[in-house]
Amino acid sequence: DAKTTQPPSMDCAEGRAANLPCNHSTISGNEYVYWYRQIHSQGPQYIIHGLKNNETNEMASLIITEDRKSSTLILPHATLRDTAVYYCIVRVEFQGNNNDMRFGAGTRLTVKP
Amino acid sequence: KAGVTQTPRYLIKTRGQQVTLSCSPISGHRSVSWYQQTPGQGLQFLFEYFSETQRNKGNFPGRFSGRQFSNSRSEMNVSTLELGDSALYLCASSSGTGRRETQYFGPGTRLLVL
């Protein structure tokens, strides 16, 4: 799986958009970009994933650059409850007998009032 | 659809004891993966079970074991507990077949070894 680089921490004002970057310069053509978040002491929560097209769901938008070497997770209107550690993971969608998720250190997002 | 459930949520044990944790996956999911999370090491993969067989294994000692039942529920066991086994243990379920393969995590079991 390709490695990812994320800033260790970010702040965002409540009600504003939170833009979380992720670099994955060694991504392969069949690898997806996954985003999870973990609110303190809870299990990681799946947010979104994509291959090359931008994706949007009820939680967030995922913008992947044309060369696929970086992506941005966008929380359009951050709330205090979005304070969490956000993980960017790059992997093929299914790996058969090697199907684990490789979590890095993530970005600690703090939403401030 | 109910999410992934784990029991118990909290557990206190002493060194040398053993512990069994339980995970019920999302209905229809056949793959259950287990992870250990500690402040120092982050989230680390323990093993994955699919159709009652261990399909994938992380780099943990043999004291950590698991099994999966025919209804896809899974248990993990840690024998001869050490202080360093104190952690949040997470399980995640997925279809396991490569179709819409996304892992969904449970709330975790927090184990404290004294």
C-alpha cells in the first residue's frame, strides 16, 4: 500500500469548511483513497473513499488531484462534533488475504467555537 | 441496519489472566478483522477471519488468538496477559468478498491490565 503524509494537527472555526490534505505520491493505479475519523476513544468511522473522481456523500467531499498524488477531504460546515483524528489510507479496494487497513498517525482536527 | 457491536465495552484484568472479547459484525458481513490501538503504537492489525478461517494475520505473538463462528460472530482471546496488552481492541466487519469492500468498526473494548 502507498504511504500517506498528513499534517499532525489542524484547527478550524465552527461553521467554516475544514479542508484536510493528504499526500500519497506513490499511489498505484488500482489504489483507492479512504478516509476514516476517530472521535476520542471510539472506533474509527468510515467517511468516504474514491479512486480518481471526486466523491461526495452526506458527511464530506473528497477531492483527488488529476495526477492522484494528493487529495483533500472537505467537511463543508464543521461542527464541534467533527473534532477528531482523521486518517487518510491508500489501498486497493480488496486484497484477499491481505485485507487489513493500515492506519498512520492521522490529522488531529480541532473545531473551535 | 445495526452496526458492529463489541462486548464487553470495558474490562479490567490482572497480569497472567486471560481474556475473551466478542464481536458481532454487520448483518451479511462475513469478514471480521481485529485491531489493537495503544497511544504509543497507534492502530495495529491483529488478524482477519472470513468464513470461519483466519485469512490474514498481523505481527502479534501467539498469545493473541481468535476464532469465527458460522454466524460470522468472532471472538479474540489473549492469554497470559501482560501490562502492555492494555489497549483499545477494535473489530471491523466487511463483506470480505471484494464487493463494496469497506471496513466498518465497532466501538471497541477497552482492556486495562493491572
